[in-house]
Amino acid sequence: MSVGSFTLYNSAKKDILDGTVDLDNDTVTAVLATTDYVPAATHDTYSDVTNICADADYAPKTLTSPVFTESAGTVKFDADDVTYGTTVSIAARYIVLVRQAGASLAGTDRLIGYMDLDDTGYNVRSTNSNFIVRWNANGLFQLS
């Protein structure tokens, strides 16, 4: 599934440009949050993310194959789609990307961005089925 566009948090824009966050070398972790989380552009650390989905089916996933490409002056950041499993039961509204500094997520880890998985305001669900977040064909985000 891929519904909304990927939104960078305000602080992530600076963090990416000044090297605090190195998207293609740091550990970038994807977490799921429910419809009760209200994203705000001013959120900057993992402790700002509330209503994180929690159980084995929702385990945070590390972003794989992150890559920057440039074409005609536009730089695209992309990565592999995120698969939470093929026989999982999940209800989530947002996928949130976090720069994980240590062995596990910490409240001080820097937020990167999020994507709304359902543009009608509800959680998306899987019941003993696939739960795969597919990034836009144009990547997570572009700079031009």
C-alpha cells in the first residue's frame, strides 16, 4: 500500500543537510503508528511519536537499499519497500522513519519523516495477510 506523500519533519531538513542524519549510511528504522498519532512538522525526536503500534507483527524495520540518484538536476531518495510480513495482523495509519543511533530505538533518536497510509483518516488493516508499505515510484522524496 502507498497512499499519501512522504513528509519530512522540519528538523530533518536541517539534519540531512548538515550531516546529522546520513540517509544512505545511518540506520534508518521504520515504525508504525495508529490514527491516534497526530504528526506535526515540529516533531524532531522519537519521543514525540505517540501511539506506536506494538507487538511482534509491528516490529520496527530497518530501511534497506537506501540510495540517492540525480537526473536533470533533481535528486531522489529511495529505498526498498518495507515488508512487515505475509501473514500478519496489523492496524496502522502512519509509517514513521527514524534515524536510529544505537542498538535499539531511543527517545532522542532523530525523526526523518512520515507517510499517511490512509487518506480517509483511518487505520489500514491486514488480517493474517501481507502488510507492505510501497514507496512512491518517484522515491520517498525529491529535491530539485
